[in-house]
Amino acid sequence: MTETIHPLHPINDLLAEYEEAIAHLERQPLPWRTARLRQWGHPRSLYKFRALPLPNQLERKQRLDELKYILLDSTLWLAATTSFNDPFDGRAAFRIAERGDALRDALVSQIVRVARKDARQALALIHSTGVLDHPELLEHELSLGHERLRDSVGICSLSAAPSSQLMWAHYGYEHRGICFRFEVARDLRNLIAHKVIYADDYPVVENIFADAPSEQDLRPLLQKSPDWAYEKEWRVIKANGARTTLPFDPAALTAVIFGMRTSVQDRDHVLDLLSSRERKYGYPVRVFEAMPAFNQYRLRFRPIEHRRPEDYP
């Protein structure tokens, strides 16, 4: 049954609907796009934290190469949820509400539509599996299919919390890393994202036989435990995009923030890359450093000059 019924089967259609709306929005001026994002409840800017130094020289080189991909190639990494640090990420529960004739009719319709078989072939396949008498078999098959989906959908995780001390501690390598700021309205096609929801229980997928896609179909990819709520995560989702890169408009990267402990060596390396980036693309990137707020457990960001002497005419 896994080859005929795939959980979240409408995901491609659903993302295509978003792309149609985005195509219309792209034709509008930047202030109009920014205002529309605000009406949608979408953050104006989203942030990506990256660790920098590692004691192992090979791993250190890999981390520094990642900076080149972002700064010089204007690409972000799309990962599968199966590679995330949270082993529960992307999991879902499946519930088949239909029984008897209703289940049979729904399965026939689904197999005819998805697998391109005629009704007689569909019925033969259904009876050979025994799912009409044991719907739990179908729920199990759907769970197995969903695991394959988790490993194929590409996700770029971004945050709306640049001042979060936990984000700096966990993803900014204890403030030794950096944070990138992306202005979403400058690249709606690649940077508009879906808000992550935090709940105690797995999302339940019940509408597997629906003809039309809905936001509910993305829920398993957009729900996590409340333990992760501090991340204020938003996700860019690309069907079949796992372990590939996501190109973004160079103009969308508008700022880089150094952590409170970013080393001078790593700062210099990033500033050199920023100089090369500006020469390549012509877009300046503002630079800030994280500082402790006065007498409070909060962060503030101080702008710093980053142009090298050789960059001046």
C-alpha cells in the first residue's frame, strides 16, 4: 500500500499554491511587499545562527567553508528533519476515521487518482492487503511512508529571535559564532517561511483522502515540542529538496551579527568575506556585535565599521 498511498501527498500542490501567491507579490514594490508580510503576521526579518570555531582543524575548515557558501555563493542548506538535533522533529500520528464501505470507497478513489489504476485493480489491491478488516495496517504503512517523506523534504530553519540568549548559546556556539539577518521581502520566493507550532502531542493526520491540499498537510513538518519554543522558528520548505542548497537573492542578506565571544581571528575572516561579497554583488551588509545590555540579562547590538582600507577608493 505504501506505493499507492503516500502521506502528505498534496505537499507539492500546496507549495505550488504558495508560489502562485508569491509570484503576484513579487511584482509589487518593496514597501508594499513588506507591508503585506506584516499583514500576514510574517516577520520582516529572519535570522540564521552559525557556529564558527571548532578545535578539530578539519571540522573548523568545514564550518568556515559554510560561511563562503552563504556569503559568496548566496546559498543556504536544506536539511531533512531526520538529521535535526531533535529526534522527534517531523513525526506524526495517523488516524483513519473511515470504516467499512466508506474506507473502501476512499481507498479506491485514492488509488485511481494517485496510482493511475482502474477501479477493478484498485479493489483487488485493497482486498489483498486486508486493510478493510484491519485499518491499523494502513495507519502503520502511512507511518512508514511518512518516515521516507521526512528524509526527502528539504527544510531551512530560521529564527525570529536574534536576541535570544539560548539561541546564541545553542546555535551560536556559546556566543563564539555569528548570526545572519535576511530581509524576507527582498526574496519572497526563497525566504518566505512557515511558522513552527509548539505542542505536547504529535500532530494527527486524518485527512489523507482529501482531494484538495490544506495547511494541515504541512503540520507534521511544522510542529515541535514546547521545549523548543524559545527558538521562535520559521521554516522554508522545499519538496524533495533534502540535502540540497537554497539560493537566495544577494540583496536579502542585510546584516551579520557577531557574538559576544567571537574571536578576532574569526571576525577578520568574516569581514574579509564581506568585503569580497560586496565587490561581487554590490550590496553592502551591515555588521553588528552583540553586547550586554546595561544592568540587565539582555542583549543589545552595536553597529561596527567593517570596510577594509583597500575597499575605499
